[in-house]
Amino acid sequence: MTVYKEAGVDVLSTDKLIKKIVPLCSKTNRPGKMGKIGSFGGMFDLKMCKYKDPILITSSDGIGTKTILGISENRLDGLGFDLVGMCLNDIICHGAEPLFFLDYFASSKIERSSFIKIIKSIATACKENNCLLIGGETAEMPGVYRGKDFDLAGFCVGAVERKKMLPRMDRIKPGDIILGLPSSGFHSNGYSLIRKVIKEQNISLNDKPPFKSNDKNLAVTLLRPTK
């Protein structure tokens, strides 16, 4: 009889690894936290947040092919910040306060140290944004992913008082001032195009950026975490 492990999926090893990251997730804390990490579903008590008339706002996102650069440069610590940033930025646009977050990690075979680095950075980013990391999914899918390749996705839920929802379209009018906030970098958008340009122009990631920058090389610039 063929066992699951022979098909390329080591369930026992993955379960042991999940237990290793529970303490990381448990460090995220805020009102509403309930239940334990590892249940079939994550639980959150909205009443503990003391909203009067809350609207829930949700977003799901990933970081695209930025993972390929992170893998090639062995710089994975920032990818969790990218994932949390991409999701939270979408709900903040509506005035929402982040409440909780779930992650999805999939690869051909889970590499322990890389996985822990990424989950640790996700947990740290959640903690910095007062957002709970209440669960997620970790999947080994040989045949879908190959080698060291992996994919990341995230899902977040936030809340805002009904009267404070953004944007307030009825109040926007010609002549209003538009404020632009500087970006910390490329965030996690357009990396398929960026990698195409790098390849076609024969640009080395170890070289200085081909534009004004204090970064020691292009890899640092391109892998700067999303804020």
C-alpha cells in the first residue's frame, strides 16, 4: 500500500513543524483573542473591541513573484512583512483597524528553516500592527511546485465604525488637495516585469541600483519590505 509520504507529502513532519510556530503566533495579542492556534477555524470575539456600529472589511492578497528574488538571494526575512503589508494596506484604505490575519504557505517540500523565517516575519509584522495571527494553512504540493519554489498568500479582517468608513465619496470635490505618501520601495507589485527587465538588460542584483540610492546593491532595494 502506498503511503502519503511516498507520494511526497510528509504529514507528520509538517505537523511537528506547525507546533514549532505556535509560540510565534501566540505572541500576537489584542482584544478579541480567543481559542488556540491549530484549531480547524480561528476564533475572534468582536464584542471585546467595543465597537458601537462596526463594519467588517476584508482583503486577500499575495506577494507575487517577489518570492523568486527572495529565494535566489536567500533573503526571506522580509517576505512576511510584504504579505501582511499588502493585505493590511487594502483594508486601511477604508479606514479599518486590522483585527486578525491568516497565512497560506505552499511548496513542493517544506524547508524547515525557510518556513520558520517567513512565519516569524509574518508574526512580527502582525504584532507591529496590533493584529492577531490566528491561523493559516501549510501545504506540501509536489508536482505543483518544484525545487525551492513556494507561494505565499494572506487573508485579513478589520473593522471600522460605520460613520468613519473611507473613502467618503460624497465629500470629494474638485479643488481638494491630494496628499501623496512616499513609498518604502517597490512593495510587492510588478516583480514579473522587474525580473524581465533585469534579465533583458543583464543587470546584476549585486550591482548598485541604476538610480539614485544609498543601498549597497540592487537586491537590498528590490527586497525591501512592504510598508
